[in-house]
Amino acid sequence: MSFARGVQKLFIGNLPWTVSTKELQGYFSKFGHVQSSNVIYDKTTGLSRGYGFIVFSTRDGYANATNKPYHTLEGRLLDVQPAAS
């Protein structure tokens, strides 16, 4: 698997509305060092749009997260996929 310029970015869908960028980073940091995390918010309402992105600083963190068959956060099954660069 090749990575563009060493970026290991994941799309995280089906996020609970209550999950913040900090909580998302906290969850995924157990798989490896998280370079950045971002929950996407609606500019009009300020509410979470239910998805975000995680960028790992290492291939190991990315591999550890993608090799796990499922992820749950606050009881909700997350949709974790490689993000389009």
C-alpha cells in the first residue's frame, strides 16, 4: 500500500453528535500517534455533521486502526475508511 507523501488519513463516519475533535483524537491515539484530528461541523448550525478525519504520523498507527474489524465510540459503530487525499 502506498501513501501520498507519508500521509495516513482516515475518514471516520457515523460519529455521534456529541463527539468532539479531542475525543476523536483520544480514541484513535491508542492505535498510534495522531498527527491531527478533525470533526466536521455545519457552519450554519454549529452541530457536528457526523463525520471527521484522523491523520496518523506513522504507518503503524494507520495500519493498527485499519486492521481492527470495527470501531465503536459512545456505543455507535463507526465507519472507518481510507480517506481520499
